[in-house]
Amino acid sequence: MAGHSIEIILSRQLADKLNVPVLIADPEGNLLFYNPAAEELLGMRFEDTGVLPMEMLFKYTYPTDDHGNPIPTEEDPLVICLTHHVPAHKAFWIKSFDGNKVKISATAIPIVGRAQEFVGAIGMFWDIEKKV
């Protein structure tokens, strides 16, 4: 995380301690980190993918609506947050890296630096059909 703002570094430290799947992205749309809970749901370790362009994440997870129709990239909560710097939320289906289909609820919020500059976004998501 060298070269990233303190807010991104602290967000990663927080994400590492959460049991909910978390993604962290920079303003350019690069997936900088996802935590162990996200690794489990996505079916791939961050250590194996490293920093990943969002386009690759969408290519592998293939987000769809309840009818199997592809969700346009610009309607993804993390992309909305990165584009417009506002919170966003949506429920949809994804395919994990290992081929499992999962219905998730996803929320993204902007990360704003101390100088009020937009430094990225944090996305949280969870399997809404998983029984607790």
C-alpha cells in the first residue's frame, strides 16, 4: 500500500478486521484490496490476484439481475461511488471465481481524504441468501 493515502491504508487495516466482505478501490477504478471474507465469497485469494482493474473483476464475476441479464458496469454500486463520489447500493447476482452463483447485496461509500479530496471507495457486500 506504499504510495497510497493514509485513508486508504487505514481502510485496508479496518477491512482486514471485518467479517463482512470488503473491497477497496482507487479513483481510477483499480481494486486495491479485498479482505479474507471477500476472498471466501469470491473464491480467490487477494494474494493470488493482487491489484486488479475493475473491468477484470466484472469479467470474472459477471454481475446479473434476477433474470440473468448482465448489469451494466455503470450501475454497479462501486462504480457509481467512484464516478459520482456518492454512496450507492444494489442487490444482484455474481459468479465467484470458482464458478458458484451468489446473490449479493452491495453497498459502496466514498473515502475522502483530510484535505477533502476523493481518494477512493470502499465496498461491502454479503450473500443475502446465506443462512446465519
